[in-house]
Amino acid sequence: YADEENLIKALRGRANTQYDEAYAFGAVNDPRIMSVLQDREFMAAYVRAREIANREARAAELRGEDPSKYMLRQIYSVDPTTNGVRVTAVPDVRTLDYIKRGIDSIIESGFNGKGLSRTEARSLRDLRSEYIKAIDEATTVDGRSAYQAARQSFAGDMEVKDALRTGMDNFNKLDHEEIGRLFRGMSDAEKQAFRTGAARNIYGTIMDPSSNINAAQRVIGSPEMQQKLSTIF
């Protein structure tokens, strides 16, 4: 289970160069995004985004690196007339991506029974998908979005965790056709995470107490299992 965080860290590090290119796009002044940033959930996600960025900046300092690149734009301020919080600056791609990571954190907490209900977490997850799609479209130049390309290499913490857990919990339950469909929609990072989870699932099958000691036969004894393994490896 400790592999989960290690895997995410390694895969995110591998995609760093692509994310640097995506962040170089700069400001994203899209009316859809500016509107959704007014939502309470996105304001809360921005707070978490700054916490994530601050921790990464501190880690960079300890490594002797320049922490300034982890600074997010201050896009919210308090309206003195109403005392309410509102968007007052155009966000850049880095800030929008870190807000996505903040949303991931909120959703994860909801599915773990903290803060949101599972129903609220699922609805926020749907909103998050549309938010990401809007960023992809707003950052597309000459038919290509560097942000979308970076995500295709490393989809995101939540997607990688989902893929890992799906492989670990459901590999033995899924048909090979369904696994093939899932794989076609996965990033490289998600595929690697799913394989890791599936390997842990297979390990559990082999180590399950039984009078049958032929572990290989237990794993690849059926044509269906052979097709499932062929699909992911």
C-alpha cells in the first residue's frame, strides 16, 4: 500500500518537463473558468492548492532549488463592500492545475468519509472533469494543448490512485473486453498504476491458502485470464 504514494511521486516527476511546457502558456482568461472559480468548492480547492504549493516550495528550498516557481497567483480577494470573496485576477495554467489538485484532495477526503458525502464527492468529480476539459480547450494552440499532453502522460494523482485501486480490487472481476476498454482511455501513468494493482491482485491469488500448490495454473489456468494478462502486459 505504500507503493501508492511512491508511484504517484515517481510518475509526476517523470512528467515534470511536460508540465513546465504547459505552465509556460501563462494566463487563461476563459469566461467558463472565471465563472466556475466563483463556486465555494473552487475557493476551498484554491486554499488547498496553496498548501500543496507551499509544501513543494519548502521541499525545493531544502534541495537547494529556487522555490519561486511554486508561487501561485493570488486570484481571490475580499470585496470591502460586501465582505465576500471574489475572483479579482486572471489565473495562469499553473494555478488552475494546482486548483485541480486541491479539488482532488477534497474529493479524496469525501470518499474517505471526511468533509463531503460520497454523493457530493461524485458530483464534484463530474464538475472537475468539465473543468479540466475547459482548461484543455482554453490552452489549445494550433490544435494542440500542452496541458492536455502533460495530463496524458500523467493524468493526475486521483486518476493514478483510481487505476491502482481498480487493478488491485477488481482485476479478477473484470472481463478482458472491459479491461481493454479501460486501457484505451488511460494515460501511460494510469496504465502503469493499473498493472501494479493487478500484480498485487495476482499475488493475493497465488498466496491464498489452498491445497492446490500449482500457483501458475491458478493464475493463468483459463483462456479468459490469459487474455486479461495479454491486454495489460
